[in-house]
Amino acid sequence: MASETYSFQAEVSRLLDIVANALYSNKEVFLRELISNSSDACDKLRYAAITQPELTQDDPDFRVNIIPTKEARTVTVQDNGIGMNRDDLVENLGTIASSGTMKFMEQLEQARQQGESNQEALNMIGQFGVGFYAAFVVADKVEVETRKAGESQGWRWTSDGRGEFSIEETEDAPARGTRVRLHLKGDQDEFLEDARIRTIVQKYSDHIALPIYLREGEDAAQINTASALWTRPKSEITEDQYNEFYHHVAHAMDDPWLRIHFKAEGKVEYTGLLFIPNQKPFDLFHPDRKHGVKLYVRRVFITENCEDLVPAYLRFLRGVVDSEDLPLNISREMLQHNPRVTKIKQTLTTRVLNELKKKANKDAEAYGEFWEDFGAVLKEGLYEDTENQDTLLELARFHSSEREGLISLEDYVANMKEGQEAIYFVTGDTKEALAKSPQLEGFRAKGIEVLLLHHPIDDFWVPAVGTYKEVPFKSVTQGAADLDKFKSDQSEQDQGEQPDETTVGTLVAFLKTALEDKVKDVRQSERLTDSACCLVADEGDMDIHLERLLRQHGQTTPQSKRILEVNPRHPLINRLAETVKGQSNQADAKEAAYLLLDQARIMEGDNPEDPSAFAKRLSDLVAKGLAA
Ligand code: ADP
Ligand code: MG
């Protein structure tokens, strides 16, 4: 059959450029990427052979060979792993599978245009699984000859990395596995040197658990240690080796923020080598992202997709778990609801949370950085994992209305005013908007701290958790503010003049009638000092922000009527009260009432009920004001 030519998916071509640029000063990593792929391919076949032993019978010892050929100026990386057939080649070496990749690539390009450091670009690249394309940084032509385990047909994939690749049948493929041959660019002869290859392998790939040989056949020399890194004693592993291992398992290029290497003994025995990345993975909130912890059983790779191994709220973890007591021939389906796996998950979770606690106590600043990246995910645990709720509450950090930086609930409670019986919070979309929300004014005036909760998950865990050390959480946008009992930090004069009780009473009564079918109630506000009005939820009604959130996610929640609170010290309310009392201009007063309500809605981040009516009222009123 003749060779067929394909175009790379458009994104791949763009990606090739970006990769070539970003990797240029670090081009030796191409070798690490190819070895990493070979190692993955051997892991996959080792797993498949558990149920189909005939796949590896002829050649049971997995290995990688690196073969430099000076005359031809090629470097070849060859493995006897799972191999690829035609469909695999098209799929794996011609397209980019991950759906988040496009978006991410745009970020990468942006970063580059803004002149961000090469290291940052590198860190990003690692995350989206494009390691193979690094070959084109040093090669102007790449040939892949491969035969899939259990299949007879071999295939050759060829490309110069400039938009097209071709695939043809070949007799020259290895008996099983993949051979990647790089035709080096003119100035890349260094990669033909034995010493250079040895150094690179020792630097980046020593942790790979299968033997890597320089050359093949009789002159082959093993150039790595080839024992699974996590099985070695901690004292014999260097920082660099740990970091390189992390790069390999996490497909990352940053250095990890935290490392946990431990051996669990007792009811379930396993070794864990876990990492928390320094940088937030781009697909942290992507629904179909892979789980980052690989499961091994006695050194044999089983899967990297075991959902039951790590709770979803720790999905930023990377690394391996190697079990001593799961059966080797366990299928991925059998892993679901397996009591041993559940037990691993429990002990692993406890271990990770304890390490986080230690880190929080030891280095608050570094912990704060971690929290900014991963706190929103960790907080899902408050909702999902009641068993660890207390620990998670201890680990949680918050922005507050009173202080810069992050605080813990312990900090909050220590700062409560005399007589304060609740942990006050407000939920919303950004902490900047929250810091300005009118509902906070009264609290601020009295020096009462309010937690600013700006992640969607906050609307769910707070009601579920209810209290911290028996102090209840209380939303400042819900129910009465009860601020009277606290002494004010400001003097009364600062707060403007207040009309007498009857005038305020008449206004409130008027507004109730005017807005009868729009609001649940109208009342004089205790929480406002600067703004004219705001909306609050009645005690027992759904929180305003939560309701909007649910509506945005397509849930048809009936819209609850809200309570409109007005601030009689505000000049606008003051004037309105006088107008209503004087019984003049009732029609104008009614228009103003509608405007007030819409204004309160806008401050909530909502839209006016009827935007065009709102615009008309506003322009009429302004026109009148200007004419007067
Ligand atoms: P990643 O390794 O992150 O998936 P790569 O760009 O390095 O991304 O590789 C893309 C895909 O090509 C791999 O996921 C794998 O399916 C396939 N592949 C690459 N090298 C090999 C190999 N040596 N043997 C088998 N499959 C391979
Ligand atoms: Mg790879």
C-alpha cells in the first residue's frame, strides 16, 4: 500500500512553533520526553499482559535503547512497549486530544508576547501532553517505526514537522514496540556523543523503572538505575531525582510545592509518593480531567484513572500509589468500590491533610500561595467529606473585610467583638466586588469582621457545615443585621442626619404599598451607612447569591421575594421621606421607589427587572432634575 499524507490538525502546527521556541534553550529535554513515552508504552503493555500473557511471551524484558549513529547523524529511541497501529498514529501523533489545550495554548502565546520568562512557558507546556513534538526542536525529520503488540502489520510515520505527516506500511518496524528516529538538524551533533546522552539520561530519566541502554546488542550499556524511585530509601534519593520523577508523573516542568513520600503499614500496605504542584493545572475545574495519581500494584502500573483512590477535592495531587495487597490481575472495573482501595483513600487523605496542616503552621506565606491556587478545590471537601470536616475547617483560609491577606477561622473567632455570636460572611463573585457591597457598611462601621467568600462552592459548604467550634455562620445578606447591640467605631454625627420616627414610618409604609408585589417587606436598615438601599434575604429564604448561581447553571429556582432595606440617613431617602410626608408628587415618589429597587438589584450584580423601563425612569428623572 502506498504512503498516505495527512495534515496535522491546525493546532498541532501552531503548537510545534510554540514548543520549538519555548524549548530552545532547554532542547535536551526532547530525550526525556521520548524516554517518558517509551516508559508509558511499556507500562501499558505490562498491564495488558496480565490478562493476555501471550502479548509479551516472546520478549518479556521491557527496555529502552538509545542508539546514536554518527554517519547517518541520527539518534534513535526504541522500546518494546505497546506500539501503535495506523489509527493510533493518526490519533496520537497528529491531533491534540485534550479539549482544554486550545485555550491553554492561547494563554501560552499571550505569555510569550508579554515577554514572560522561558521557564514559565516551559512549565505550561508540560501540562498539555505534547512531549513528542519536542523532537522537532533538534530534528528536521522524524521517523516512527512501530508495531502494536499482538498485531502483525508494522507502520512508518514520517514528518518534517511542517504541517504534514505521512504513514505507510513497513517491514522494518521492530517486532514489537516503537522506534523513533531523529534526523538531527545541522547544529545538533552534540546529541550523537555518548557522554552527552549519558548525562541527559542521568539528569532526567534515572528514576525510570525500566533499564535504559546506550546502543543495542553486544555493546549495549545500561545507563540508569532502573529501580522504581518510590521503592528506594528516602536517604538515597536526591532532591533532583525527586523533581525529575515529579516532572515525569505529573507531566509538569515546575518543581513541586510539596512532596510526601511514605510507606503505609498496617491494614493496607502501600507506598505513596505524592506531590502538590507549584502551579495550578489549567484543567483543574475541567469535568473530564484525569486523576493525577497513578496506581501500581507491586511495581506494575495499573491505571492513572482510578477515581476511588483520591477524593475529588484532592485532585491536584500528582504521583504514585503502589499497593502491596491488591491482586495484580485486578481490572479497572474491579477497582470501583474495592474496600482496600477505599482504605487507601482514607489513610492517604489523612496523611495529605496532616502535611498541609504542618506546612500551614510552618510557613503561612507559602501556604497562602497554595491556598490561592487550590483552596477553592479543597473547600469542596467541606461539603463532601464530613469525616475530615474539622481538619478542613482548620485548613481553610479567607479574605476578610477588616484585614489584608488571608485569615483562618481561628483568627476570625479570636477577633470577634464582645457579644458577637456569629461568624459573619458574604458570598459573591469576586472579593473586590464583595469588599464594596453595601451590606457590609454597618459591620464595617462597628468594626465587625466579615468573611468575603468568592468561590461558587462557598454557597454550598457554608450551609452544610453550619458552625465552626459551635459558632454559627451567618450571612450578612440574610435576616436582620442585629447591629444595634454593638458599639459604633464612628461617632453618630458622622452618619448624617436621621429624620424623625414618624417620617421614616410613613416612608416605609409608602414603599411597602408601592412595591407590594415586588418585595417581601421594606424596613429601615441597620446595616447601611453610606448607601441608600440594599436587598436582603429573609431569615430562612435562599441566599441571594446562591439563587443567582443556580439560575446561571440553568436551574429553575423560583425567585424568592427579597426585603428592601433603606437607609434614612442617606440624602436621597431623606428627600423621598419628605416628599411622601408632604403628600406632594406621589407619582414621582412611586417612580423613585422603582428606581431604588432596581438600584439595589444592580448592586447585587443582578439586572433591573425591566431594563428599558429602568432606563426610561432614570432619564425622566434626570431630565426633570436638570430642568428644575
Ligand atoms: P503524552 O505522553 O503526554 O500523552 P506525547 O506528545 O508525549 O504526549 O505523546 C502523545 C501520544 O503518542 C502518547 O499519549 C502515546 O499514546 C503515543 N506515543 C508516543 N510515543 C509512544 C511510544 N514510544 N509508544 C507508544 N505510544 C507512543
Ligand atoms: Mg509524553
